[in-house]
Amino acid sequence: MSATPTLGFLLHDVARLLRKRFEQRSKCLGLTRSQWQTLAYLSNNEGIHQSGLAEILEIEPITLVRILDKLAERGLIERRQHPTDRRIWLLYMRQEAHPLLAEMREFGDLTRAEALEGVSAEQREQLYQILSAMKTNLVQACRTPVEENEMNDG
């Protein structure tokens, strides 16, 4: 096996280390990674229903319920009943969450700055464009079933 990591392993390691460094900084906020990820996604999707947010986060709805319970206990989010369907709960940020989100964004900015130290603005833009193209390609590829012969050959 080659000593040079594959693209997949390298991307995984970088993502893991970004999360680790962010967690080191944000520990003082008293939130778990799943709680701050939920807040971050909810801040961009207020009014979403619980199953929709679970889908975005790629977690099971029951797992999200536990996270939301903790966030609601801290007064950071609220559930409101859907106006026409009593079975559906819509999710909203509470005012108390906004200062916390601002701190999280600041920690994210600091973490990204550390990660990109020594990388020029031009290289950063190129990296962003390449990763965006890869994401677009993979989203499209994931919509297409894998051919059976491809699974047997690969």
C-alpha cells in the first residue's frame, strides 16, 4: 500500500481535525458536537419540521428528538405545532441561541484560519471551487444507482 494517503482518507482526516479543533475551542459553550451541528443547520432552516432536519443532518429522527429535547431544556430552540397538522412540529431558534451562534461562527472562523494558514487567497478560492465541483459531482452520482456489473468489477 502506498505511503501517500488517498484523497478520501485525506479529506476524512482534514474534516476530523477541523471538528476536533472546533470542539476544543467550543467546549466552553457546553454543547455537544451534535447539538452545535443541529443549531447550525436549524439557523439556516428555521420553521423546518423535525423529520426534515433529521434528513439534512443524516441522523435518525429519534436521535434528533433527544438532541432537540436537550436544546429545548437549555432554552435555545422551540417546537411549534404545524398550523394544519397536529402531528408535525416545526423548529425555531429562540433569541437566547443567537449569541451562542455568533460565538460558534467566531470559533469556526478561527479554526478555518488556522487550517488555511500559509494558503494564499488564490489557492483558497481554487480549493473551494474544486471541493464544490466534487460535491456537485458526487451528489449527482448518488442519485444514480450503481450498476450491478460495476459492483462486481470494482
